[in-house]
Amino acid sequence: MTDKRVVFDFEIHFSNGGGLKGWDFRLDIEGDDIADDVLADYIVRDMRLLMVGSVRIDNKRIIAEAHKRERDTVAISG
């Protein structure tokens, strides 16, 4: 099985003001795709963010590339 990663841009707005942007961000995934809402939830959990108002995912694409984390820590699918 080929390892898959999702590459994407994101913009997070916090309910108490401010925000966070990332581009060409990469995460290991299980399977061949991941839904935007599942990906957004994973980013928020993985970064341990609080008071998140909204998350926008753009330019998402799936690539074949070796996983960077240990296999047992990969917990996203979608």
C-alpha cells in the first residue's frame, strides 16, 4: 500500500479575534481522500487550538509520499 498525504492551504479564524494561515501544509492520511470538515477538525485537534470560530480549506490535493509520523499515530480518514 502506498502512503498518502494531503497537501493543502488553510485559514483559521478564532472566535476571540485573530487568525492563523498555512499553505502547502502536509498531513499523513489513511486512504485516498479526506473530507474538508474532517481535515479541519484534525488540524484543530492536532494543533490543540482553542476558541476556533471557522476553518477554511483550499487547494487540497492528495499525493503519494511516505508518512512522516509513526504508523500508530495516524488517526484520520474520511
